[in-house]
Amino acid sequence: MDEMKDEVLLAEVQDEFGVIRVVEIGDYRFLEFGEAIEQSCVFTADPSWLEYDYTRAMLLGALCHEAPESALFLGLGAGNLTQACLKFLPLDDVETIELRPAVPRLAMEFLGLDDDPRLTVRIGDALELLETAETADLIFVDLYTDHGPGVGHLAWRFLEDCQKRLNPGGWLVINQWACDDGKPLGAALLRGLYHRHYWECPVKEGNVILLVPADLDQQLDLDPVRARAEALAPRLGYSLQPLIEVLRPAS
């Protein structure tokens, strides 16, 4: 990205939680909350392009499933991970729960989110609406505010319920804040809740992506994940192999 290019404000919305902005810098558009806290980055020419490692690692989590048909996104942001999953995975039913009504509107108007017939967007608090969501093969948790991770990222009952909403063979993918020691926020809670049976993918943005299977009998078989990533690489335009190499069991 060319950081020397001027920043252009495309939209600004004030809601009960604060300010939401969409800004453009060169070929990229950014969704920002509050005082220029970047939430998402979209390459304008291809909104399914995943610019950052944390979104690529979340897509990698989706490849743990052989053939996912349904996905639930808790937190939409600019929608580019949702867009990528709709484009590259065999999904036929995708549900998103987003707290702020302006976010999906801005994502569709400025950030390239398609009004895909497979996609349903519901507005409300994911902690309250989760119990009314359909079960899914993939569940993504990415609940960030301008102050950091939302309360759901440390809420035992909510995180437990996320796993319970998975279909058999499903995967829960959590974009978790990383602490100074490199471990995920709430590591002790997560180890207890998921019985140390999950995998971590640390990324350079300072997050740790957690890959949590539906049950304790379910293992992460890396060979088919590598094969799926390799097959997808020409369409993605990048390789997920470096992220596979840093996967580690629960720390």
C-alpha cells in the first residue's frame, strides 16, 4: 500500500456506540471505528482479497472442514472474510450477526460486499442472538470494538455455546487478541473450556486465530488442509502455507 496517498473520507456515521468511518487510500478502503481504529481493509478491485494474515488465517480455519455448506459469522466488519468464504468455499447458507446497523449498509455501499442470495444479515448482539442462529459447519467469532475485543471473547457461556452451535465435524474459528507473551487473551479460560483441544495460529498483526473442533474426538489432519490450500492458491493469489507452518496445539 502506498501510505503517501491522500486519505479520502467516503462516509461517516454516528450511532449509539460511537463513530464509524469509511476512508479510501489509493486502491484500498478501510472501515474505522472511533478514533481512526482500523477494523477492516478492502482492496477495492477485489473485495474478496484478504490483505491481512489474520483474515487469511481465519480462511485457513475454514479449510479444516472438508466441504462446509453453512457458515455463521459473529461480527461482519467490512465483510471481506464473508465475501472470500462465499467465493472460495462450497457454501449455500451464510448467516451474519452484526451489532451495528450501519456496518452492513456501509459494507454493501462502499466496501464491495455483495447482496448474495446465500447471505442473511441480522442486526443485534451476538451474545443474545446466538441461540436463535442456525447450527453451522463453520462459526467465525470476530467481535471487536474501538476499544479492543468485545466481551464475548472472554465470556465462558457464549464461547461454549458457539461450539455447541457447530454441526458434527464443524469448526469454530476465533480471532483472539494476543497478550505480550504471545498467548491468546484468556488462555487459561480457553484451555479449561475446550479441554486444551484446539489449535492456534499466531499472526503478525498481533492476534492468535483459534481453531476449535466441534468435539474432542475430532482431530486436525493437516495433510488434507495443505492440499485444499494448495489447490486454492491460484484462485486466492497467495499461499496459506506459511500460516499452516506456524499452527500449534493449544498453548
